Amino acid sequence: MVRLIFLNILLALNVSAEDIFGNPGDILPIKSYSSNEFLSIKKNDNFYRLVPLPFDKQGKSIIIENKTITINYKDFGESRITIVDESMVTLSKQDSERVYAESISIKDALGTFTTEFKPSMEFINPVEGVISSRYGKKRFINNKPRSPHLSLDIAAPEGTEIIAPENGKIILSGNFFYSGNYLLIDHGFGLLSSYSHLSSINVENNAVVKKGEKIGEVGSTGRVTGPHLHWTVYLDKVKINPELLLKQDFLNRAL
């Protein structure tokens, strides 16, 4: 009898499972029975949980809401840059300790998002400029392999205005070794975005910002080869492709 029940459970799981494929850095809407615990949208009286696909799980599968999601392999190309100041590439013990402490503060901040407000998922471009490096590229610095580039670089003249692409709250700011002048915005329900290499910061910690409000200016602080905005977007602590958020109704097209 117990064995029969177990087999029935396995059969039910297999029947309800649905194979889905997506690219690393994508956000997939997966039908859900709950809209409170995770970032979700509503469409045709159904709730869809927004699921980020991690870059480092290419060729592997994750199971969400009893659905199997396989993350495709994708070649995003490569990016090679040269940093003249070798001390910014091969770190001293003191700088390594600083970088580690800063990484912990960012990690802690990413785990403190609010559920008091919810993003509309209708982002606007944070800065006018030219995309100089896209999400997912293999990164080489002074011909040495580094972590992949899981952000969007937008080159623009020093002092170019940077605006908040969505409503949110400033939960971390400061000057960091790699990132220079840095901001982290909490948009709610696990969606956050960060802004690096700013020449100036125009908002304070805990400030609530509106979409389109100026938050800083483009600069070349930290480890850079020239002035640009290094824009990173996180969902559930997973770095996703920021360009997706700029495509009009990108989620509706996936439903």
C-alpha cells in the first residue's frame, strides 16, 4: 500500500512537471499559487513568479514551482581590457582585505530587501550613452582571465546624469576599491540594482528615490579604463541581464 502511494506521488510529479528552457541572465515568469513571498506579476487572473536564471548554472537545471528549468549554454563573447596601474590588478594584502570587507557589506545589503513596495518591471535607461560591454562576456584583464562580466557597461562623458530606472530606496553607498563611488538601490521583493564608478553621488543612504530622479553622475572612480556606468541588476541575489529590463513588455512576451 505504501509503495503504491509512493508510485502515485511520483507519477503526479512527473505529470505536473514542465520542461522549460532559458538563457543565463534571463528572467522567466513561472505560474505560481502565491504572490506574496516572491516577486511576481499578474496576467489573466494568474500569478507568475519571476525566476532569475543564474549564469553559473549553464547546462544544468533548477526546479521551481514543480517545473524543471534548464539553463542553456550561451557564448556571450569576450572582453579584454588593460589596466595600466598594476596595483589595481594584483592586489596588496591591505587592498585584498579591503576588497573582502567591501564584498561582505554588499552581500549583506543584498539580503536585506524590502517587501513594503513592489517594482513595476518597467525600467527606464539610467544613463544616455553607448554600451561598451554587455552582460555575460568572458573577461580578461591584462590578458589574465577574470570573473565573467555580469553587468552592463554604458560609456558616457564624465559628469553625465545618472537617474533611477525604477522607484526604490538607497540601501548602500560609499567609495569601494573596485567600484569607486557606488550606490545600491532596493526596488523591492528581491530586485536590486547597483551603480559603480560614479564621479559624484547625489542621494544619501535610506533616501527613497523615484523613477527618473537623478542619483549621480558618470565618472571613472575605482578600477576603470575610462568614464562609464557599470550597472548591475540582481533578482534573488542572482545577477541578471540589465538589458532585458529595458525591453518594452519583455515579460508579457514570455507569457
